[in-house]
Amino acid sequence: MYVWIWRRLPGPMPARVLQVLVLLGIAVALLFFVVFPRVEPLLPYTEVTVNQAPAATSSPG
């Protein structure tokens, strides 16, 4: 898949690298602002309980 994208990008090597970085930025932004917010309510991590252990009263010695 990456080879297919790389071969379809126009321009010399520096232009292709810049285009790949822009495409990666768009993909990350799409994930963070669209996909993850829609999937988050479906994840089972909304009810987290943390039990605090009692502190140890004995000193090392």
C-alpha cells in the first residue's frame, strides 16, 4: 500500500517526502478529531475505580 501511494505522488523526492508528511498529519488529525471521539463512548474504560491501599506504619529497620 505504501509503495502504491509513493509511486502515485508527483514531483521529486523532497516534494514526495513533504506530501507524505502532510498526508500523515491529515491522517492523525482525522483520527484524533473524528474517529477517537466517536469510538470513545463505546470503550469500557469510563468507569474506573482505584482503591487506595493503607499506608505502611512500620519503618524499615
